[in-house]
Amino acid sequence: MQATVLAEREEPELARTALHELHAELGAKLVPFAGFSMPLNYPGGILAEHRHTRSHASLFDVSHMNRMRVTGLHAAEVLESLCPANLVSLPPGLFRYTVLTNDDGGIIDDLIIRRRDNDFEIVANGATRETVLYWLNERIGDECRIQVLDEFALLALQGPRAAEALASLQPCIHDLTFMRHAALMLAGKFCLVARCGYTGEDGFEISVPVEHALTLARQLLNHEAVAPAGLGARDGLRLEAGLCLYGQDLDATTSPVEAGLGWMIPRARRPGGERAGGFPGSARIFAELEAGPWRRLTGLLPDSRAPLRAGTLLYDSDGNEAGKVTSGAHSPELGHPIAMGYVKTDHLYGGGDLKASQRNRTIDVRTTNLPFVPHRYVR
């Protein structure tokens, strides 16, 4: 009988960011993330990177993020038809955090939308790249032009000394306040600099031409306050700050109200506003704003040394299922485990004392407000 040889399935080749050479040079542990080879951490370790970000400033490569430009005479109105943000009245130089919603009111992705005159730049998650592009093309059609900005890398400089470090290259950076952006000259090239971030600390996200990214990163790392940091530290920092990660804390079944993001829906887009509704799933979202959702994202404090794993079920005192953990880790800032998850609102407002089962033991879990660590944005 003829032998059958089964070829091993080839894994898809990972894309490399403009800083791949630098990551290798600095001894980064590289892992697959959103289709890219990304640094999980550097030789000093995740804990050291986390603490350095809180006390000084860290440089993160976030070039896996999905960036697009939307242009057209009515780009603001078209984009407003897809999300609950106020974009028509948004002045150039400002940006908004918002979500793309589906027809059921779930979240397709959370994203940043920046206005530059009549052009808008979208920063979305790398893992949802194809989904977001498909959704935009399907819903926008020929009304606007959508351009993927693969010619730019994205760097995030985060921490209390981030402004000091960036000012060494561009002194006017101090004029930029939270949720504003500007085209600024950095190390000889114009870059789009936004004062924002994903750590809860003051910081900046810098969109830089790919061919200049390595030069800019090296110049920033030459500052005595700046050190490199990877995905591991970034995840712990965002959890302490109570910031959601798409695919864990947000998904296509979760509404922005359930996720505690109702604050992002301005008065103009709410019932009675001058441009109320009109975005996908608005009926469900407005109903939840009025009556409250059946579940809500909340902070969780387990009475254990080990963090709660994502997917861990939560129960009330009678053994009824009351919620589920979506993110969990040890908090270096607080010195104990923290988590986020969705809890049924009747249990949430009834005292918030829950139980979890992990590693064959029962753990007491208490709900708490988010964030765990106060935000330190410069407004």
C-alpha cells in the first residue's frame, strides 16, 4: 500500500513593523499578535517595564494598529451614520474615542477618529482590520474614499515624563493637550502627534513615515527617561486604567452601554439631540441608556493571590451564574490581583459580593468601580 505523506500546515508568515530591527537588537521576546511579530517584553521583564511607564516614560511599538483615512465632501456625515460620535461639529485638530456598531447594537471595533479639515483619520485595532475595512466599504460605498495608511508606523510614548522626552525634539509639544493632535516636525520629518494613550498615563501616539520610524525611535530612546516596553506591560497598564481590549472586554454582542461607554455618546446623538440616532443598533443602545442594560462591565477584586483567568464564571451566594471575567492580571501598582468582567446588574447593585471557582477552590470576589489606578491625563 502506498504511504500517504501529510504535509505540515504552514503557519502564515508574520508581518514585521518598521522597528523589527530595533526589537531584535534590544533583545525583545517576539510573539505573534494581530498578524505581526511584536515584542512581548525586553530582557528587563514585564514588571520592570510596567513600573518604568508609571514613573518615567516608555516607548511602545503599536504599528500593528489599523490606520485609515476617509476623505470626501460629506465625510463627517457619512462617518456619523456608522458610529455614535459627534463628528459634524468636531473641529480640526481634535479627535474622539468611539465605536463602530452593528445592526444589533454590538461593537464591531472601538477606535479613535481624528479630524484634519474635511479629512478623517481612523485608528482601529489590528486584529479587526479586515472586518472594519469590509464594514466601511459596505456602508460608505462611493460616498467617500477610504485609504489604508500602511506607509506610516505608530509609536506610543507613555508616562509622566513623556512630554519632557518629546519636548527635547519638539518644544511646542507642551501646547498639545489631551485629545488634541497636530502635525509636528520630529527629528526632521513631519509626524502626526496625538496626546492620548492606552496606559492611563500622560502620553502621545506618533504617526511617523515608515522610513523615518527607526530614526525617531532611537532618538526618543536616547533620552534618559525613556525605555522600551512591550505588549505584556501595555496589557497590565491598560487593565489598571480600566481600559477595554477588543476581543476580550468588547465584542460584536456587547453594546457600548453594557461596556460602560455610554459617556462617549454626546447629547447631539442621543434622543432629542439635533442629530439623534441614525447609527446601526441605535434602538437597542437608546433603550439601554433609558432603562439600563441587563449586565455591565465592572472592576473585580478577587480574594486570592492568583489572578482570575478570562472566561472564569462568577456566581452569587445561591450558586446562580451572575457574570464572567473578561480580563485579569496581577496589579504591580496595587500589589494584588485585579480583573474586569460583566456582571448582571441586579447582582452588581445588590452588594457586589460574588464567588468564582478556580483551580478547584472557591474564591470570594468583590465588585469595584473602574479604573483601579486613576488616570493622569493632561487636560
